[in-house]
Amino acid sequence: MAELIAADELASKGRTGEAEAAYLTLLKQSPDYEEAHFNLGFLYARQGRTNDAISHYETAIRLVPTYAEAHSNLGNLFVRAKRFDEAIHHLQTALAADPKNSRTYNNLGSAFASAGQMTNAIPQFAKAVQLNPDFAEAWFNLGRSQLVLDRVDEAIAAFQTAIRLEPSMGPAQGQLRKAMERKQALGY
């Protein structure tokens, strides 16, 4: 445990090479230490070492199948790698283990949206804002998905909420203008 804390401290100070060495030393001593695999996966993901990160997250999940955060982080990596089916699977598994995590609902919505499945994305974003009404990013994502499906009034309301929560959110302001223009073009 003390070794993990020391490695985490190195990582938090940006001493990634030393942190990696400390995690690897710890894993030589305790190869089934799921938290060390998770933290090393997190370190690798931040460094853009996607395949290494995936490997360590998968090991953490093999050791603890209900490790929600590992499933969530792995799902997010798969979204970036455009491996949407795997991403959706892992994000859904994370939610089964931790069903009140608004960030994971938002990430699942993003996975569906990235896969072009807006009708599946919207309920995920809606659940994220239901769980956390102050989650500006989820309101923005909800609005974007609604706008794609021409649910213009709903999109406008979502963008307005995102902007109210985070006034400096430039993309939301741009999407709100786009939604207002679409509403005017549709004549209502």
C-alpha cells in the first residue's frame, strides 16, 4: 500500500518515468494488485500510450470484474480508438457496477453519439443531467444530439442550460446560434 501511495505521488508531481518504474516494481512483487494496474493504465493513457493503458485496464478488470472506474476508463479509450462496440460494452458494465455516476452516463452518451446512434445517446445524456443538474458538458452533449435529430426546441433549452451553468462555454454558444437559425429556417 505504501508503495502504491509513493508511486501515485510521483505521478501527481509529473514525475512519470519514476512513477512508471515504481508501479512496475510494485507489480513485480504483487502481479495481481488491481489498483496498481489501474493506476499504471491511467498513467499510460495520459501519456498517449493507448495500447499499454488498455492492457493494464483489462488486467485490472480481469482481477476485479466489477471495477467500474477501470471499465469506464477503458470504454473512453475505446471511443478514442473508434472501437465503439467495445466502448459501449465497457461503459454499460461500469454503469451496472456504479449506476449513479453521471460522468459515465455522459461518456456512454458520447460513445453512442460517436457511433452515430443519437437515439441511444440522448437518454444517456438525459440521465447524466438528471443525476447532476449542474453538469454543463452533459447539457451541451444532450443539446447537440437533440439538434442532430431536429429536436430544435429541446436542443435550445439544453444549450441555454449549459451556457447558464458555464457562461464561457464557447461551443455551446455557437451551437445555440445554430439551433436558433434552424428554428427560424423551419418557420417556428
